[in-house]
Amino acid sequence: MIDPFPVVDRPRCENLLVMFRSPTSTGGPSMSNRITSTGRRLAVLFAFLALFAGVALPAAGAKPGGEPNNKKVTVMTRNLYLGTGLTDIVTSTTFQQFVEAVTQARANVIATDFPARAEALADEIAANGPDLVGLQEVSLWRTQTPSDLTGPNATTVFQDFLTILQGELAERGLNYTVVSTSTNADVEAPYLDPAAPVNPAVGLPLSDIRLTDRDVILARAGVTTSNPADGRYAAQLTVPTVTGQPVTFTRGWTSVDATVNGASFRFFNTHLETESPAPAIQVAQGSEALAIVNTSPLPVIAVGDFNSDAGGSTTPTYANLVAGGLVDAWPAATRNAPGPTCCQNELLTNPVSENATRIDLVLTKGDWQAKKATQVGANPFRGAPAPLWASDHAGVVAELKLK
């Protein structure tokens, strides 16, 4: 509350009065006395005007004209972790090895227990209340018995990470809606299943398991969104397999226009290729992402798993994005705190964090100010049993203000 009768800073007022004193006294009220008397009457008049008219000084951070600037936006980026590594599958040299690697991958998905991890992920969202969330590796696992050694055509849902996470959010009274989705890699392979009939072509009891990878944007209830878009990059990694059918690990992006607290902007979410075995593909995808962001007529917040260390230890993709005009919110808000986000071990069993690279990013284009940035999932969500971590990545929450 502003005091309508402020105490006058007398030394400064007296100094001002000295400037108006007559150099000689001619009798009667001096010029300084007349000014002082007039000033007092004006001060009383202004005080009453302020009291009855409700005049107040502009608030801190107000725009010209007195209108406060409250254009604050909170966003989160979170890689959910598909639940297993895939390296042993793509590096298999015999069909037997291939099937065994797929079988182990399925077991890993069960062991890394996404339903339990989703509880921790939902707690993170509840604690931070982001307006928009960019999710990566939003896996849809499906199965088929028996295997037909083709695909992808399995339809029986084994685990749908999106449905599970949304259920946990709803249990916490949170209303987050899917506003944009990119469907990326869609691959299927056989695994050993004792309950399945023996496939006569290979002499093994096989079922199929299918992975559909998605990037998803969630918007909090009350956030206005429009113009959802998604796409796939031209540069993609394709690897041969022992089945004779090459597999493409398709990567893409998704975006939506949003308005939060009067700030209108484009929210862009992506997951770039890993740095190995083909770093050039990731670099090319980064260039495509930058070009897409730069076409936006609105200010942009770009989040995701960029798979390029901000410290420069992996690929030049991060440096290229920054050189292309994107601003990293993390160092701006944290005074260059380390903040590694990747990665825990495959089964999420390590009690001490193994994160060593900062690859999960919140980047901006336009007149944004990074007010705050924090990590989520940087500590185990429980001590036992495994999994101990909500994901193999930590996530980032950033509070931004559009100037």
C-alpha cells in the first residue's frame, strides 16, 4: 500500500529551494517562503487526489503506461525412456542372437517398470505445474502371438506409456491434454515365447513385439493452443539387420502455438538421433530443426532431447543451434551450473547418478528472459526396489518471461 502522506525528503527539497531564492531581500515574504507555502499546498492537494482517486505508482516490471508485464511461461522437457537399450539387437550377427536380444529387451521393459516410473513422473509435473510439457520416447509397446516374421502389424497393447502417464496425472487431479503428437519409429521383431507355437520356418516358439515411438506435447488446462504440427526429418538413420530387412529409426518433431499469461509463442519439441553410430545424421537433423524454428512468425520455445552435449564433448549440433540464434535457458538462469541430464544405466539400478552430459535442453528464439531453470529426476525416486530412477534422463523445467 502507498502512503498518501509521504514524508518529504527535506534536504533535497531545501536544495531545490536554494535555486529559487532571491539574491537580495526586499522585505515582505521572501521568494523562498512563497515557494515553500505554495509547495505545501500543492503537496496536500496531490495527497488528497491520490487518496480519493486511488493513484498508485507503476508496479515493478510494468510496461510503459503502467500495465504490468506478467508474460511468464513455465515449460518442461522430459524423456520418458523406452525401457531398454536397442544396441544388442541392431548389432546381432545371427538370427539366434537377434531373437535373444529382442527377448532380453522385452524383459528389460518389464523390469524397468514404467507404471511405477510414471508415478514419479506425474509427481514431478504436479510439483512444478508446467504450462506445456515436451515428452520424448513416449513408447507404445504392442505384441502379437504367434509371430508372423513380418510387420509392423502387432495390435495387442503391452504398455502404452502415454495412457499410463495420463492416468497418473488424472489421479493427482491434474488435467493435461495431448495437443500435438509426432509418430516416429515403428518397428517390430520376434522374441522367444514358450507359450507360442513353434514357427516352422525357424524352429522356434516366437511372438512379435512392436515399438512405436512418439514425441508428445501436453498442455495444462487453461492454456490456449492452436495450429498443431508435426513432421519427420529428411535425414534418418537406417541400419541393416540379420533378418534381411533394414530398420529405420525415424526421428521427428512436433509443435503447437500457445498463449500463456498474454504471451503468444510457438512450442517446439523434438528428439534427435544419437551421436553414434552416425553423428552426421544428428547434425543434419539439428540443421533441419533450426530451419523449422526459424520459420516461425512467433517467438519460440524449443525443447527436447537433442543428444548433443552442451559442453561440446559429443557432436557440434548444440553449438550449431546456438550459433543459429537459439538461446539456452539453462546457463542463463543458473549461472552456468553443470546440470548433466544423461544417462543412468539401462535397468535404472545405479544408486548414484551416472549422468555426465547435458543433452536435454530448453532453447528460445525471440525476446525471452530465463527467470529460473531446475532439474527434475536428478535423484532416485526411491531406494528400492529397482527401478530407482524415473527415467534414464533427468528433465528440465524452465520459467521464462516474454519481454
